[in-house]
Amino acid sequence: MSADLPASIPSSATADQFDPATLVGETSREACHVRKLSAAGATLRTLAPIEEGSRFTLLLDNGQAIEGEISWTDEDEAGFLFDTPIDVVGALARNLAHLPAERRRVPRVELHQTVSIRRGNKVQFARTRDVSQAGVGIDIEFALETDEDVQIAFDGLRPIEGQVRWSQGRHAGIAFESELGWQILMPWLRQVQGRPSRIHAIRNLGIHEEEKGFGLKADKAALHLDAPGSVREGARWWNVRVRSLTSGLVEFEADASIEKGAALWITLPGTTGWPGTVIEADQGRYLAEFRIPLRQHELDRIAARDL
């Protein structure tokens, strides 16, 4: 879950059903709606002009009161910076409990997570900006076309079919083909909030495979890659970054807690996948052994792909 202050939402993004709220000042009371929520603050749709730097109490519809100030304004939007970070999932749970079942909706939640985007036979990584029951906003390093059909895979969820609703430069919005129920989204957000990002921790610490003697780095026969893939453990799916590959072994990184000895279904670039078993695990880096070795023509096909 993000600890950053939510930013403005592009005007071309599909409108959600926003949660009503109230900004309570010393001498004023302004109605507003919550567009996005993070641990650090909220993006609000305001009904009247509000000055940057103004102090308010944000009163949510569930009765929760959060102190803070307006950090930015843009036409009918404003950024509200909390004095103290909040438990986002706890706030959402309180809001859902306050509403009757037929009105329970999860607003946009600021979420920074690596996801994979499948377009036909091509799979590429992207970074999420926010997620709701209806769709997801992403940062991309590749072009997406409006109305393009895609499949998006979040860590810990089954792949979801969707359609590109808008695309502006390095940002895009994807609408899910079928909305995620709050009964699925809320437990998953709780798991995400409590899960550390192992890949980023490794890179921030400057730890490299050759320094720890991990995996296939020293294997001259290995095919060295930097390609998106995925693994499935039971009903859980994880995005992975495939680093090295031989006919019998694969080395990858993942923001996942996978135990040594775990049985996986491993999908490599442009393939349908193979069964494998984790034989080494170290801080988000994994080495797995294929139960059915890859044949040479399969390795050649992977190596020849435009990754």
C-alpha cells in the first residue's frame, strides 16, 4: 500500500462512485467526495473553492475524523494531507461496515505494485498507481491503445481480463471486464498492506547475486534474461522477473513469500508453463527445478523472443 499522497486523476479516467465526506473547518463545513485514499492522504472532489494550506478535519461517512490540511488544488479536486498516516484498509473496512450490503463499494486506493500486462502473446511489466473494484491506473514504459483488450496479473490474485479505457503518455487506465467484489478486494488489500516488498528491499540494499553466490550467475551454459513471467502456488499467482534459465532450473525474483520445497506452476516468456519445485529461497530470490526438463528447441524459442 502506498504511503504517498494521492495525486490528481486524469479527466479522461472513468468516473467511480465516490464516497461522500465533509471538510470541517473552524467556521466552515464543506461537502466533498473521496476519489482516492492512501495512508498519507486523500484526493477529494470538492463542491466549492478551497484554499491551499487550509486546515480541516476530514469527516468520513463512517464517522471517522482525520486531521490535516489542503496540500494542492486543481479545479474541482484537492489533495488532503493527513497529520498522521492512517490504516487504509481499516478505514475502508469501517466504511463498508457502516453501509448496507447493496451499497458497499471500495473507492480508489493508492497502490504501488508491479503487475504484468499480457497483450496477445506479449507480456510486459507495469506499475500500479491506484486500484478500485472497477479498474486500475498504471504507469507504463510502453504504448497502450484505447479499447485494447489486455490481461492484468496482480500478485496474489488470478489474472483479470480488462480493456484499456484511456492512455496518456506514461499513464493508462484499465477497466476490469468483471468488477472485483469487495469480499475479494478487501482481504487482498489487507494482505498487500502487511507484505514487505522484497525485490525493492534487495535492490535498495545493493545486494547482487554474484556477491552472495546465489543461483545460476556462474553457470556459463545458462540463458541470462530480464523478462516477465509468473508462478502459481495453489490458488495464488505471483508476477516474477526471470533472471536465468537452463533446461532444468530457473532463477527468478518475486515480491512473494515462497517456501523452499514449494510446488509451483512456472510460466516463462511465451510459454504455457511447467511444474517445478523451489530448491533455493533467499530474500525474494528463488531457484526452482523443473520436474520436466525443457527441451533445447523450447530454450531456443525463449532465447529468440523479442523480450
